[in-house]
Amino acid sequence: MNWCHIVLGFAVSVIGGHLIVWPVLHWCLWPYAGKKHGYDWQSQKAYLTPWLGVVERIFYTGALLVGGLRGGWQAVGGLLAIKVAVRWQGAKKDQLRDSDNIWLIGTGLSVLFGFFGAWIALGYPPIMGKP
């Protein structure tokens, strides 16, 4: 494994993911859902959300890079289970109906960028053994 590939993989995952995921969620999905349901989505200040996404993509890429077939996907699943438990506990009855869908889209895109970052770093998809 070449360190240049590792750096490029993390850059694609973290920086590329941030440049795509955050605008999709913040400028496309939240305004659309807010307008559709008459919800003031801008009043919900989420200052830490983009940074959480960065940390998640670092974790996903690192877990798949280090763990590969021997536990990387289990680590990703563990973090997703923690996220679901926290989300479930913190869910409010009066929240926007589409917020769970937007949350799932953001999480899915972050996992996808983590996968592509690990693929670049390894030189092969982390779902296959070394060619």
C-alpha cells in the first residue's frame, strides 16, 4: 500500500465527500422539504453536522482500510447502530417528516464516500480480497 494512495483516498473521502454531501443536504434537500411542509428549516441550527460528517467519513475510510474483510464492515455497522440509537432516542414527535429521510441520505452518502476512499487507498474495492 502506497502512502500517496492512502492520502488520496482520505482526501477523496473527507474533502470530496464534504464538498458534495453538505451542499446536497443543506442547499437542496432541507430547503425542498421545508418548503413542501411549511417548516422553517433554517431555524434548526446544525453547526456540528458538517464536522460530524467529516469525522464519520474518516472513520468509515479508516475502518475499511484497516479492517478490510476482517472487521471493517462490522465497525461501520457498529457506528451506524450507535447513530440509529442516538437518533431514535432524540427524535421528536413534531419534527419535520422528511428529516429521517434526509438523515439517511446523508449517512448513505458518507458511507459511500468512505467506501470509495478506501478503494482508492487499497487499490481494490474493500468488499473483495486483494487481487
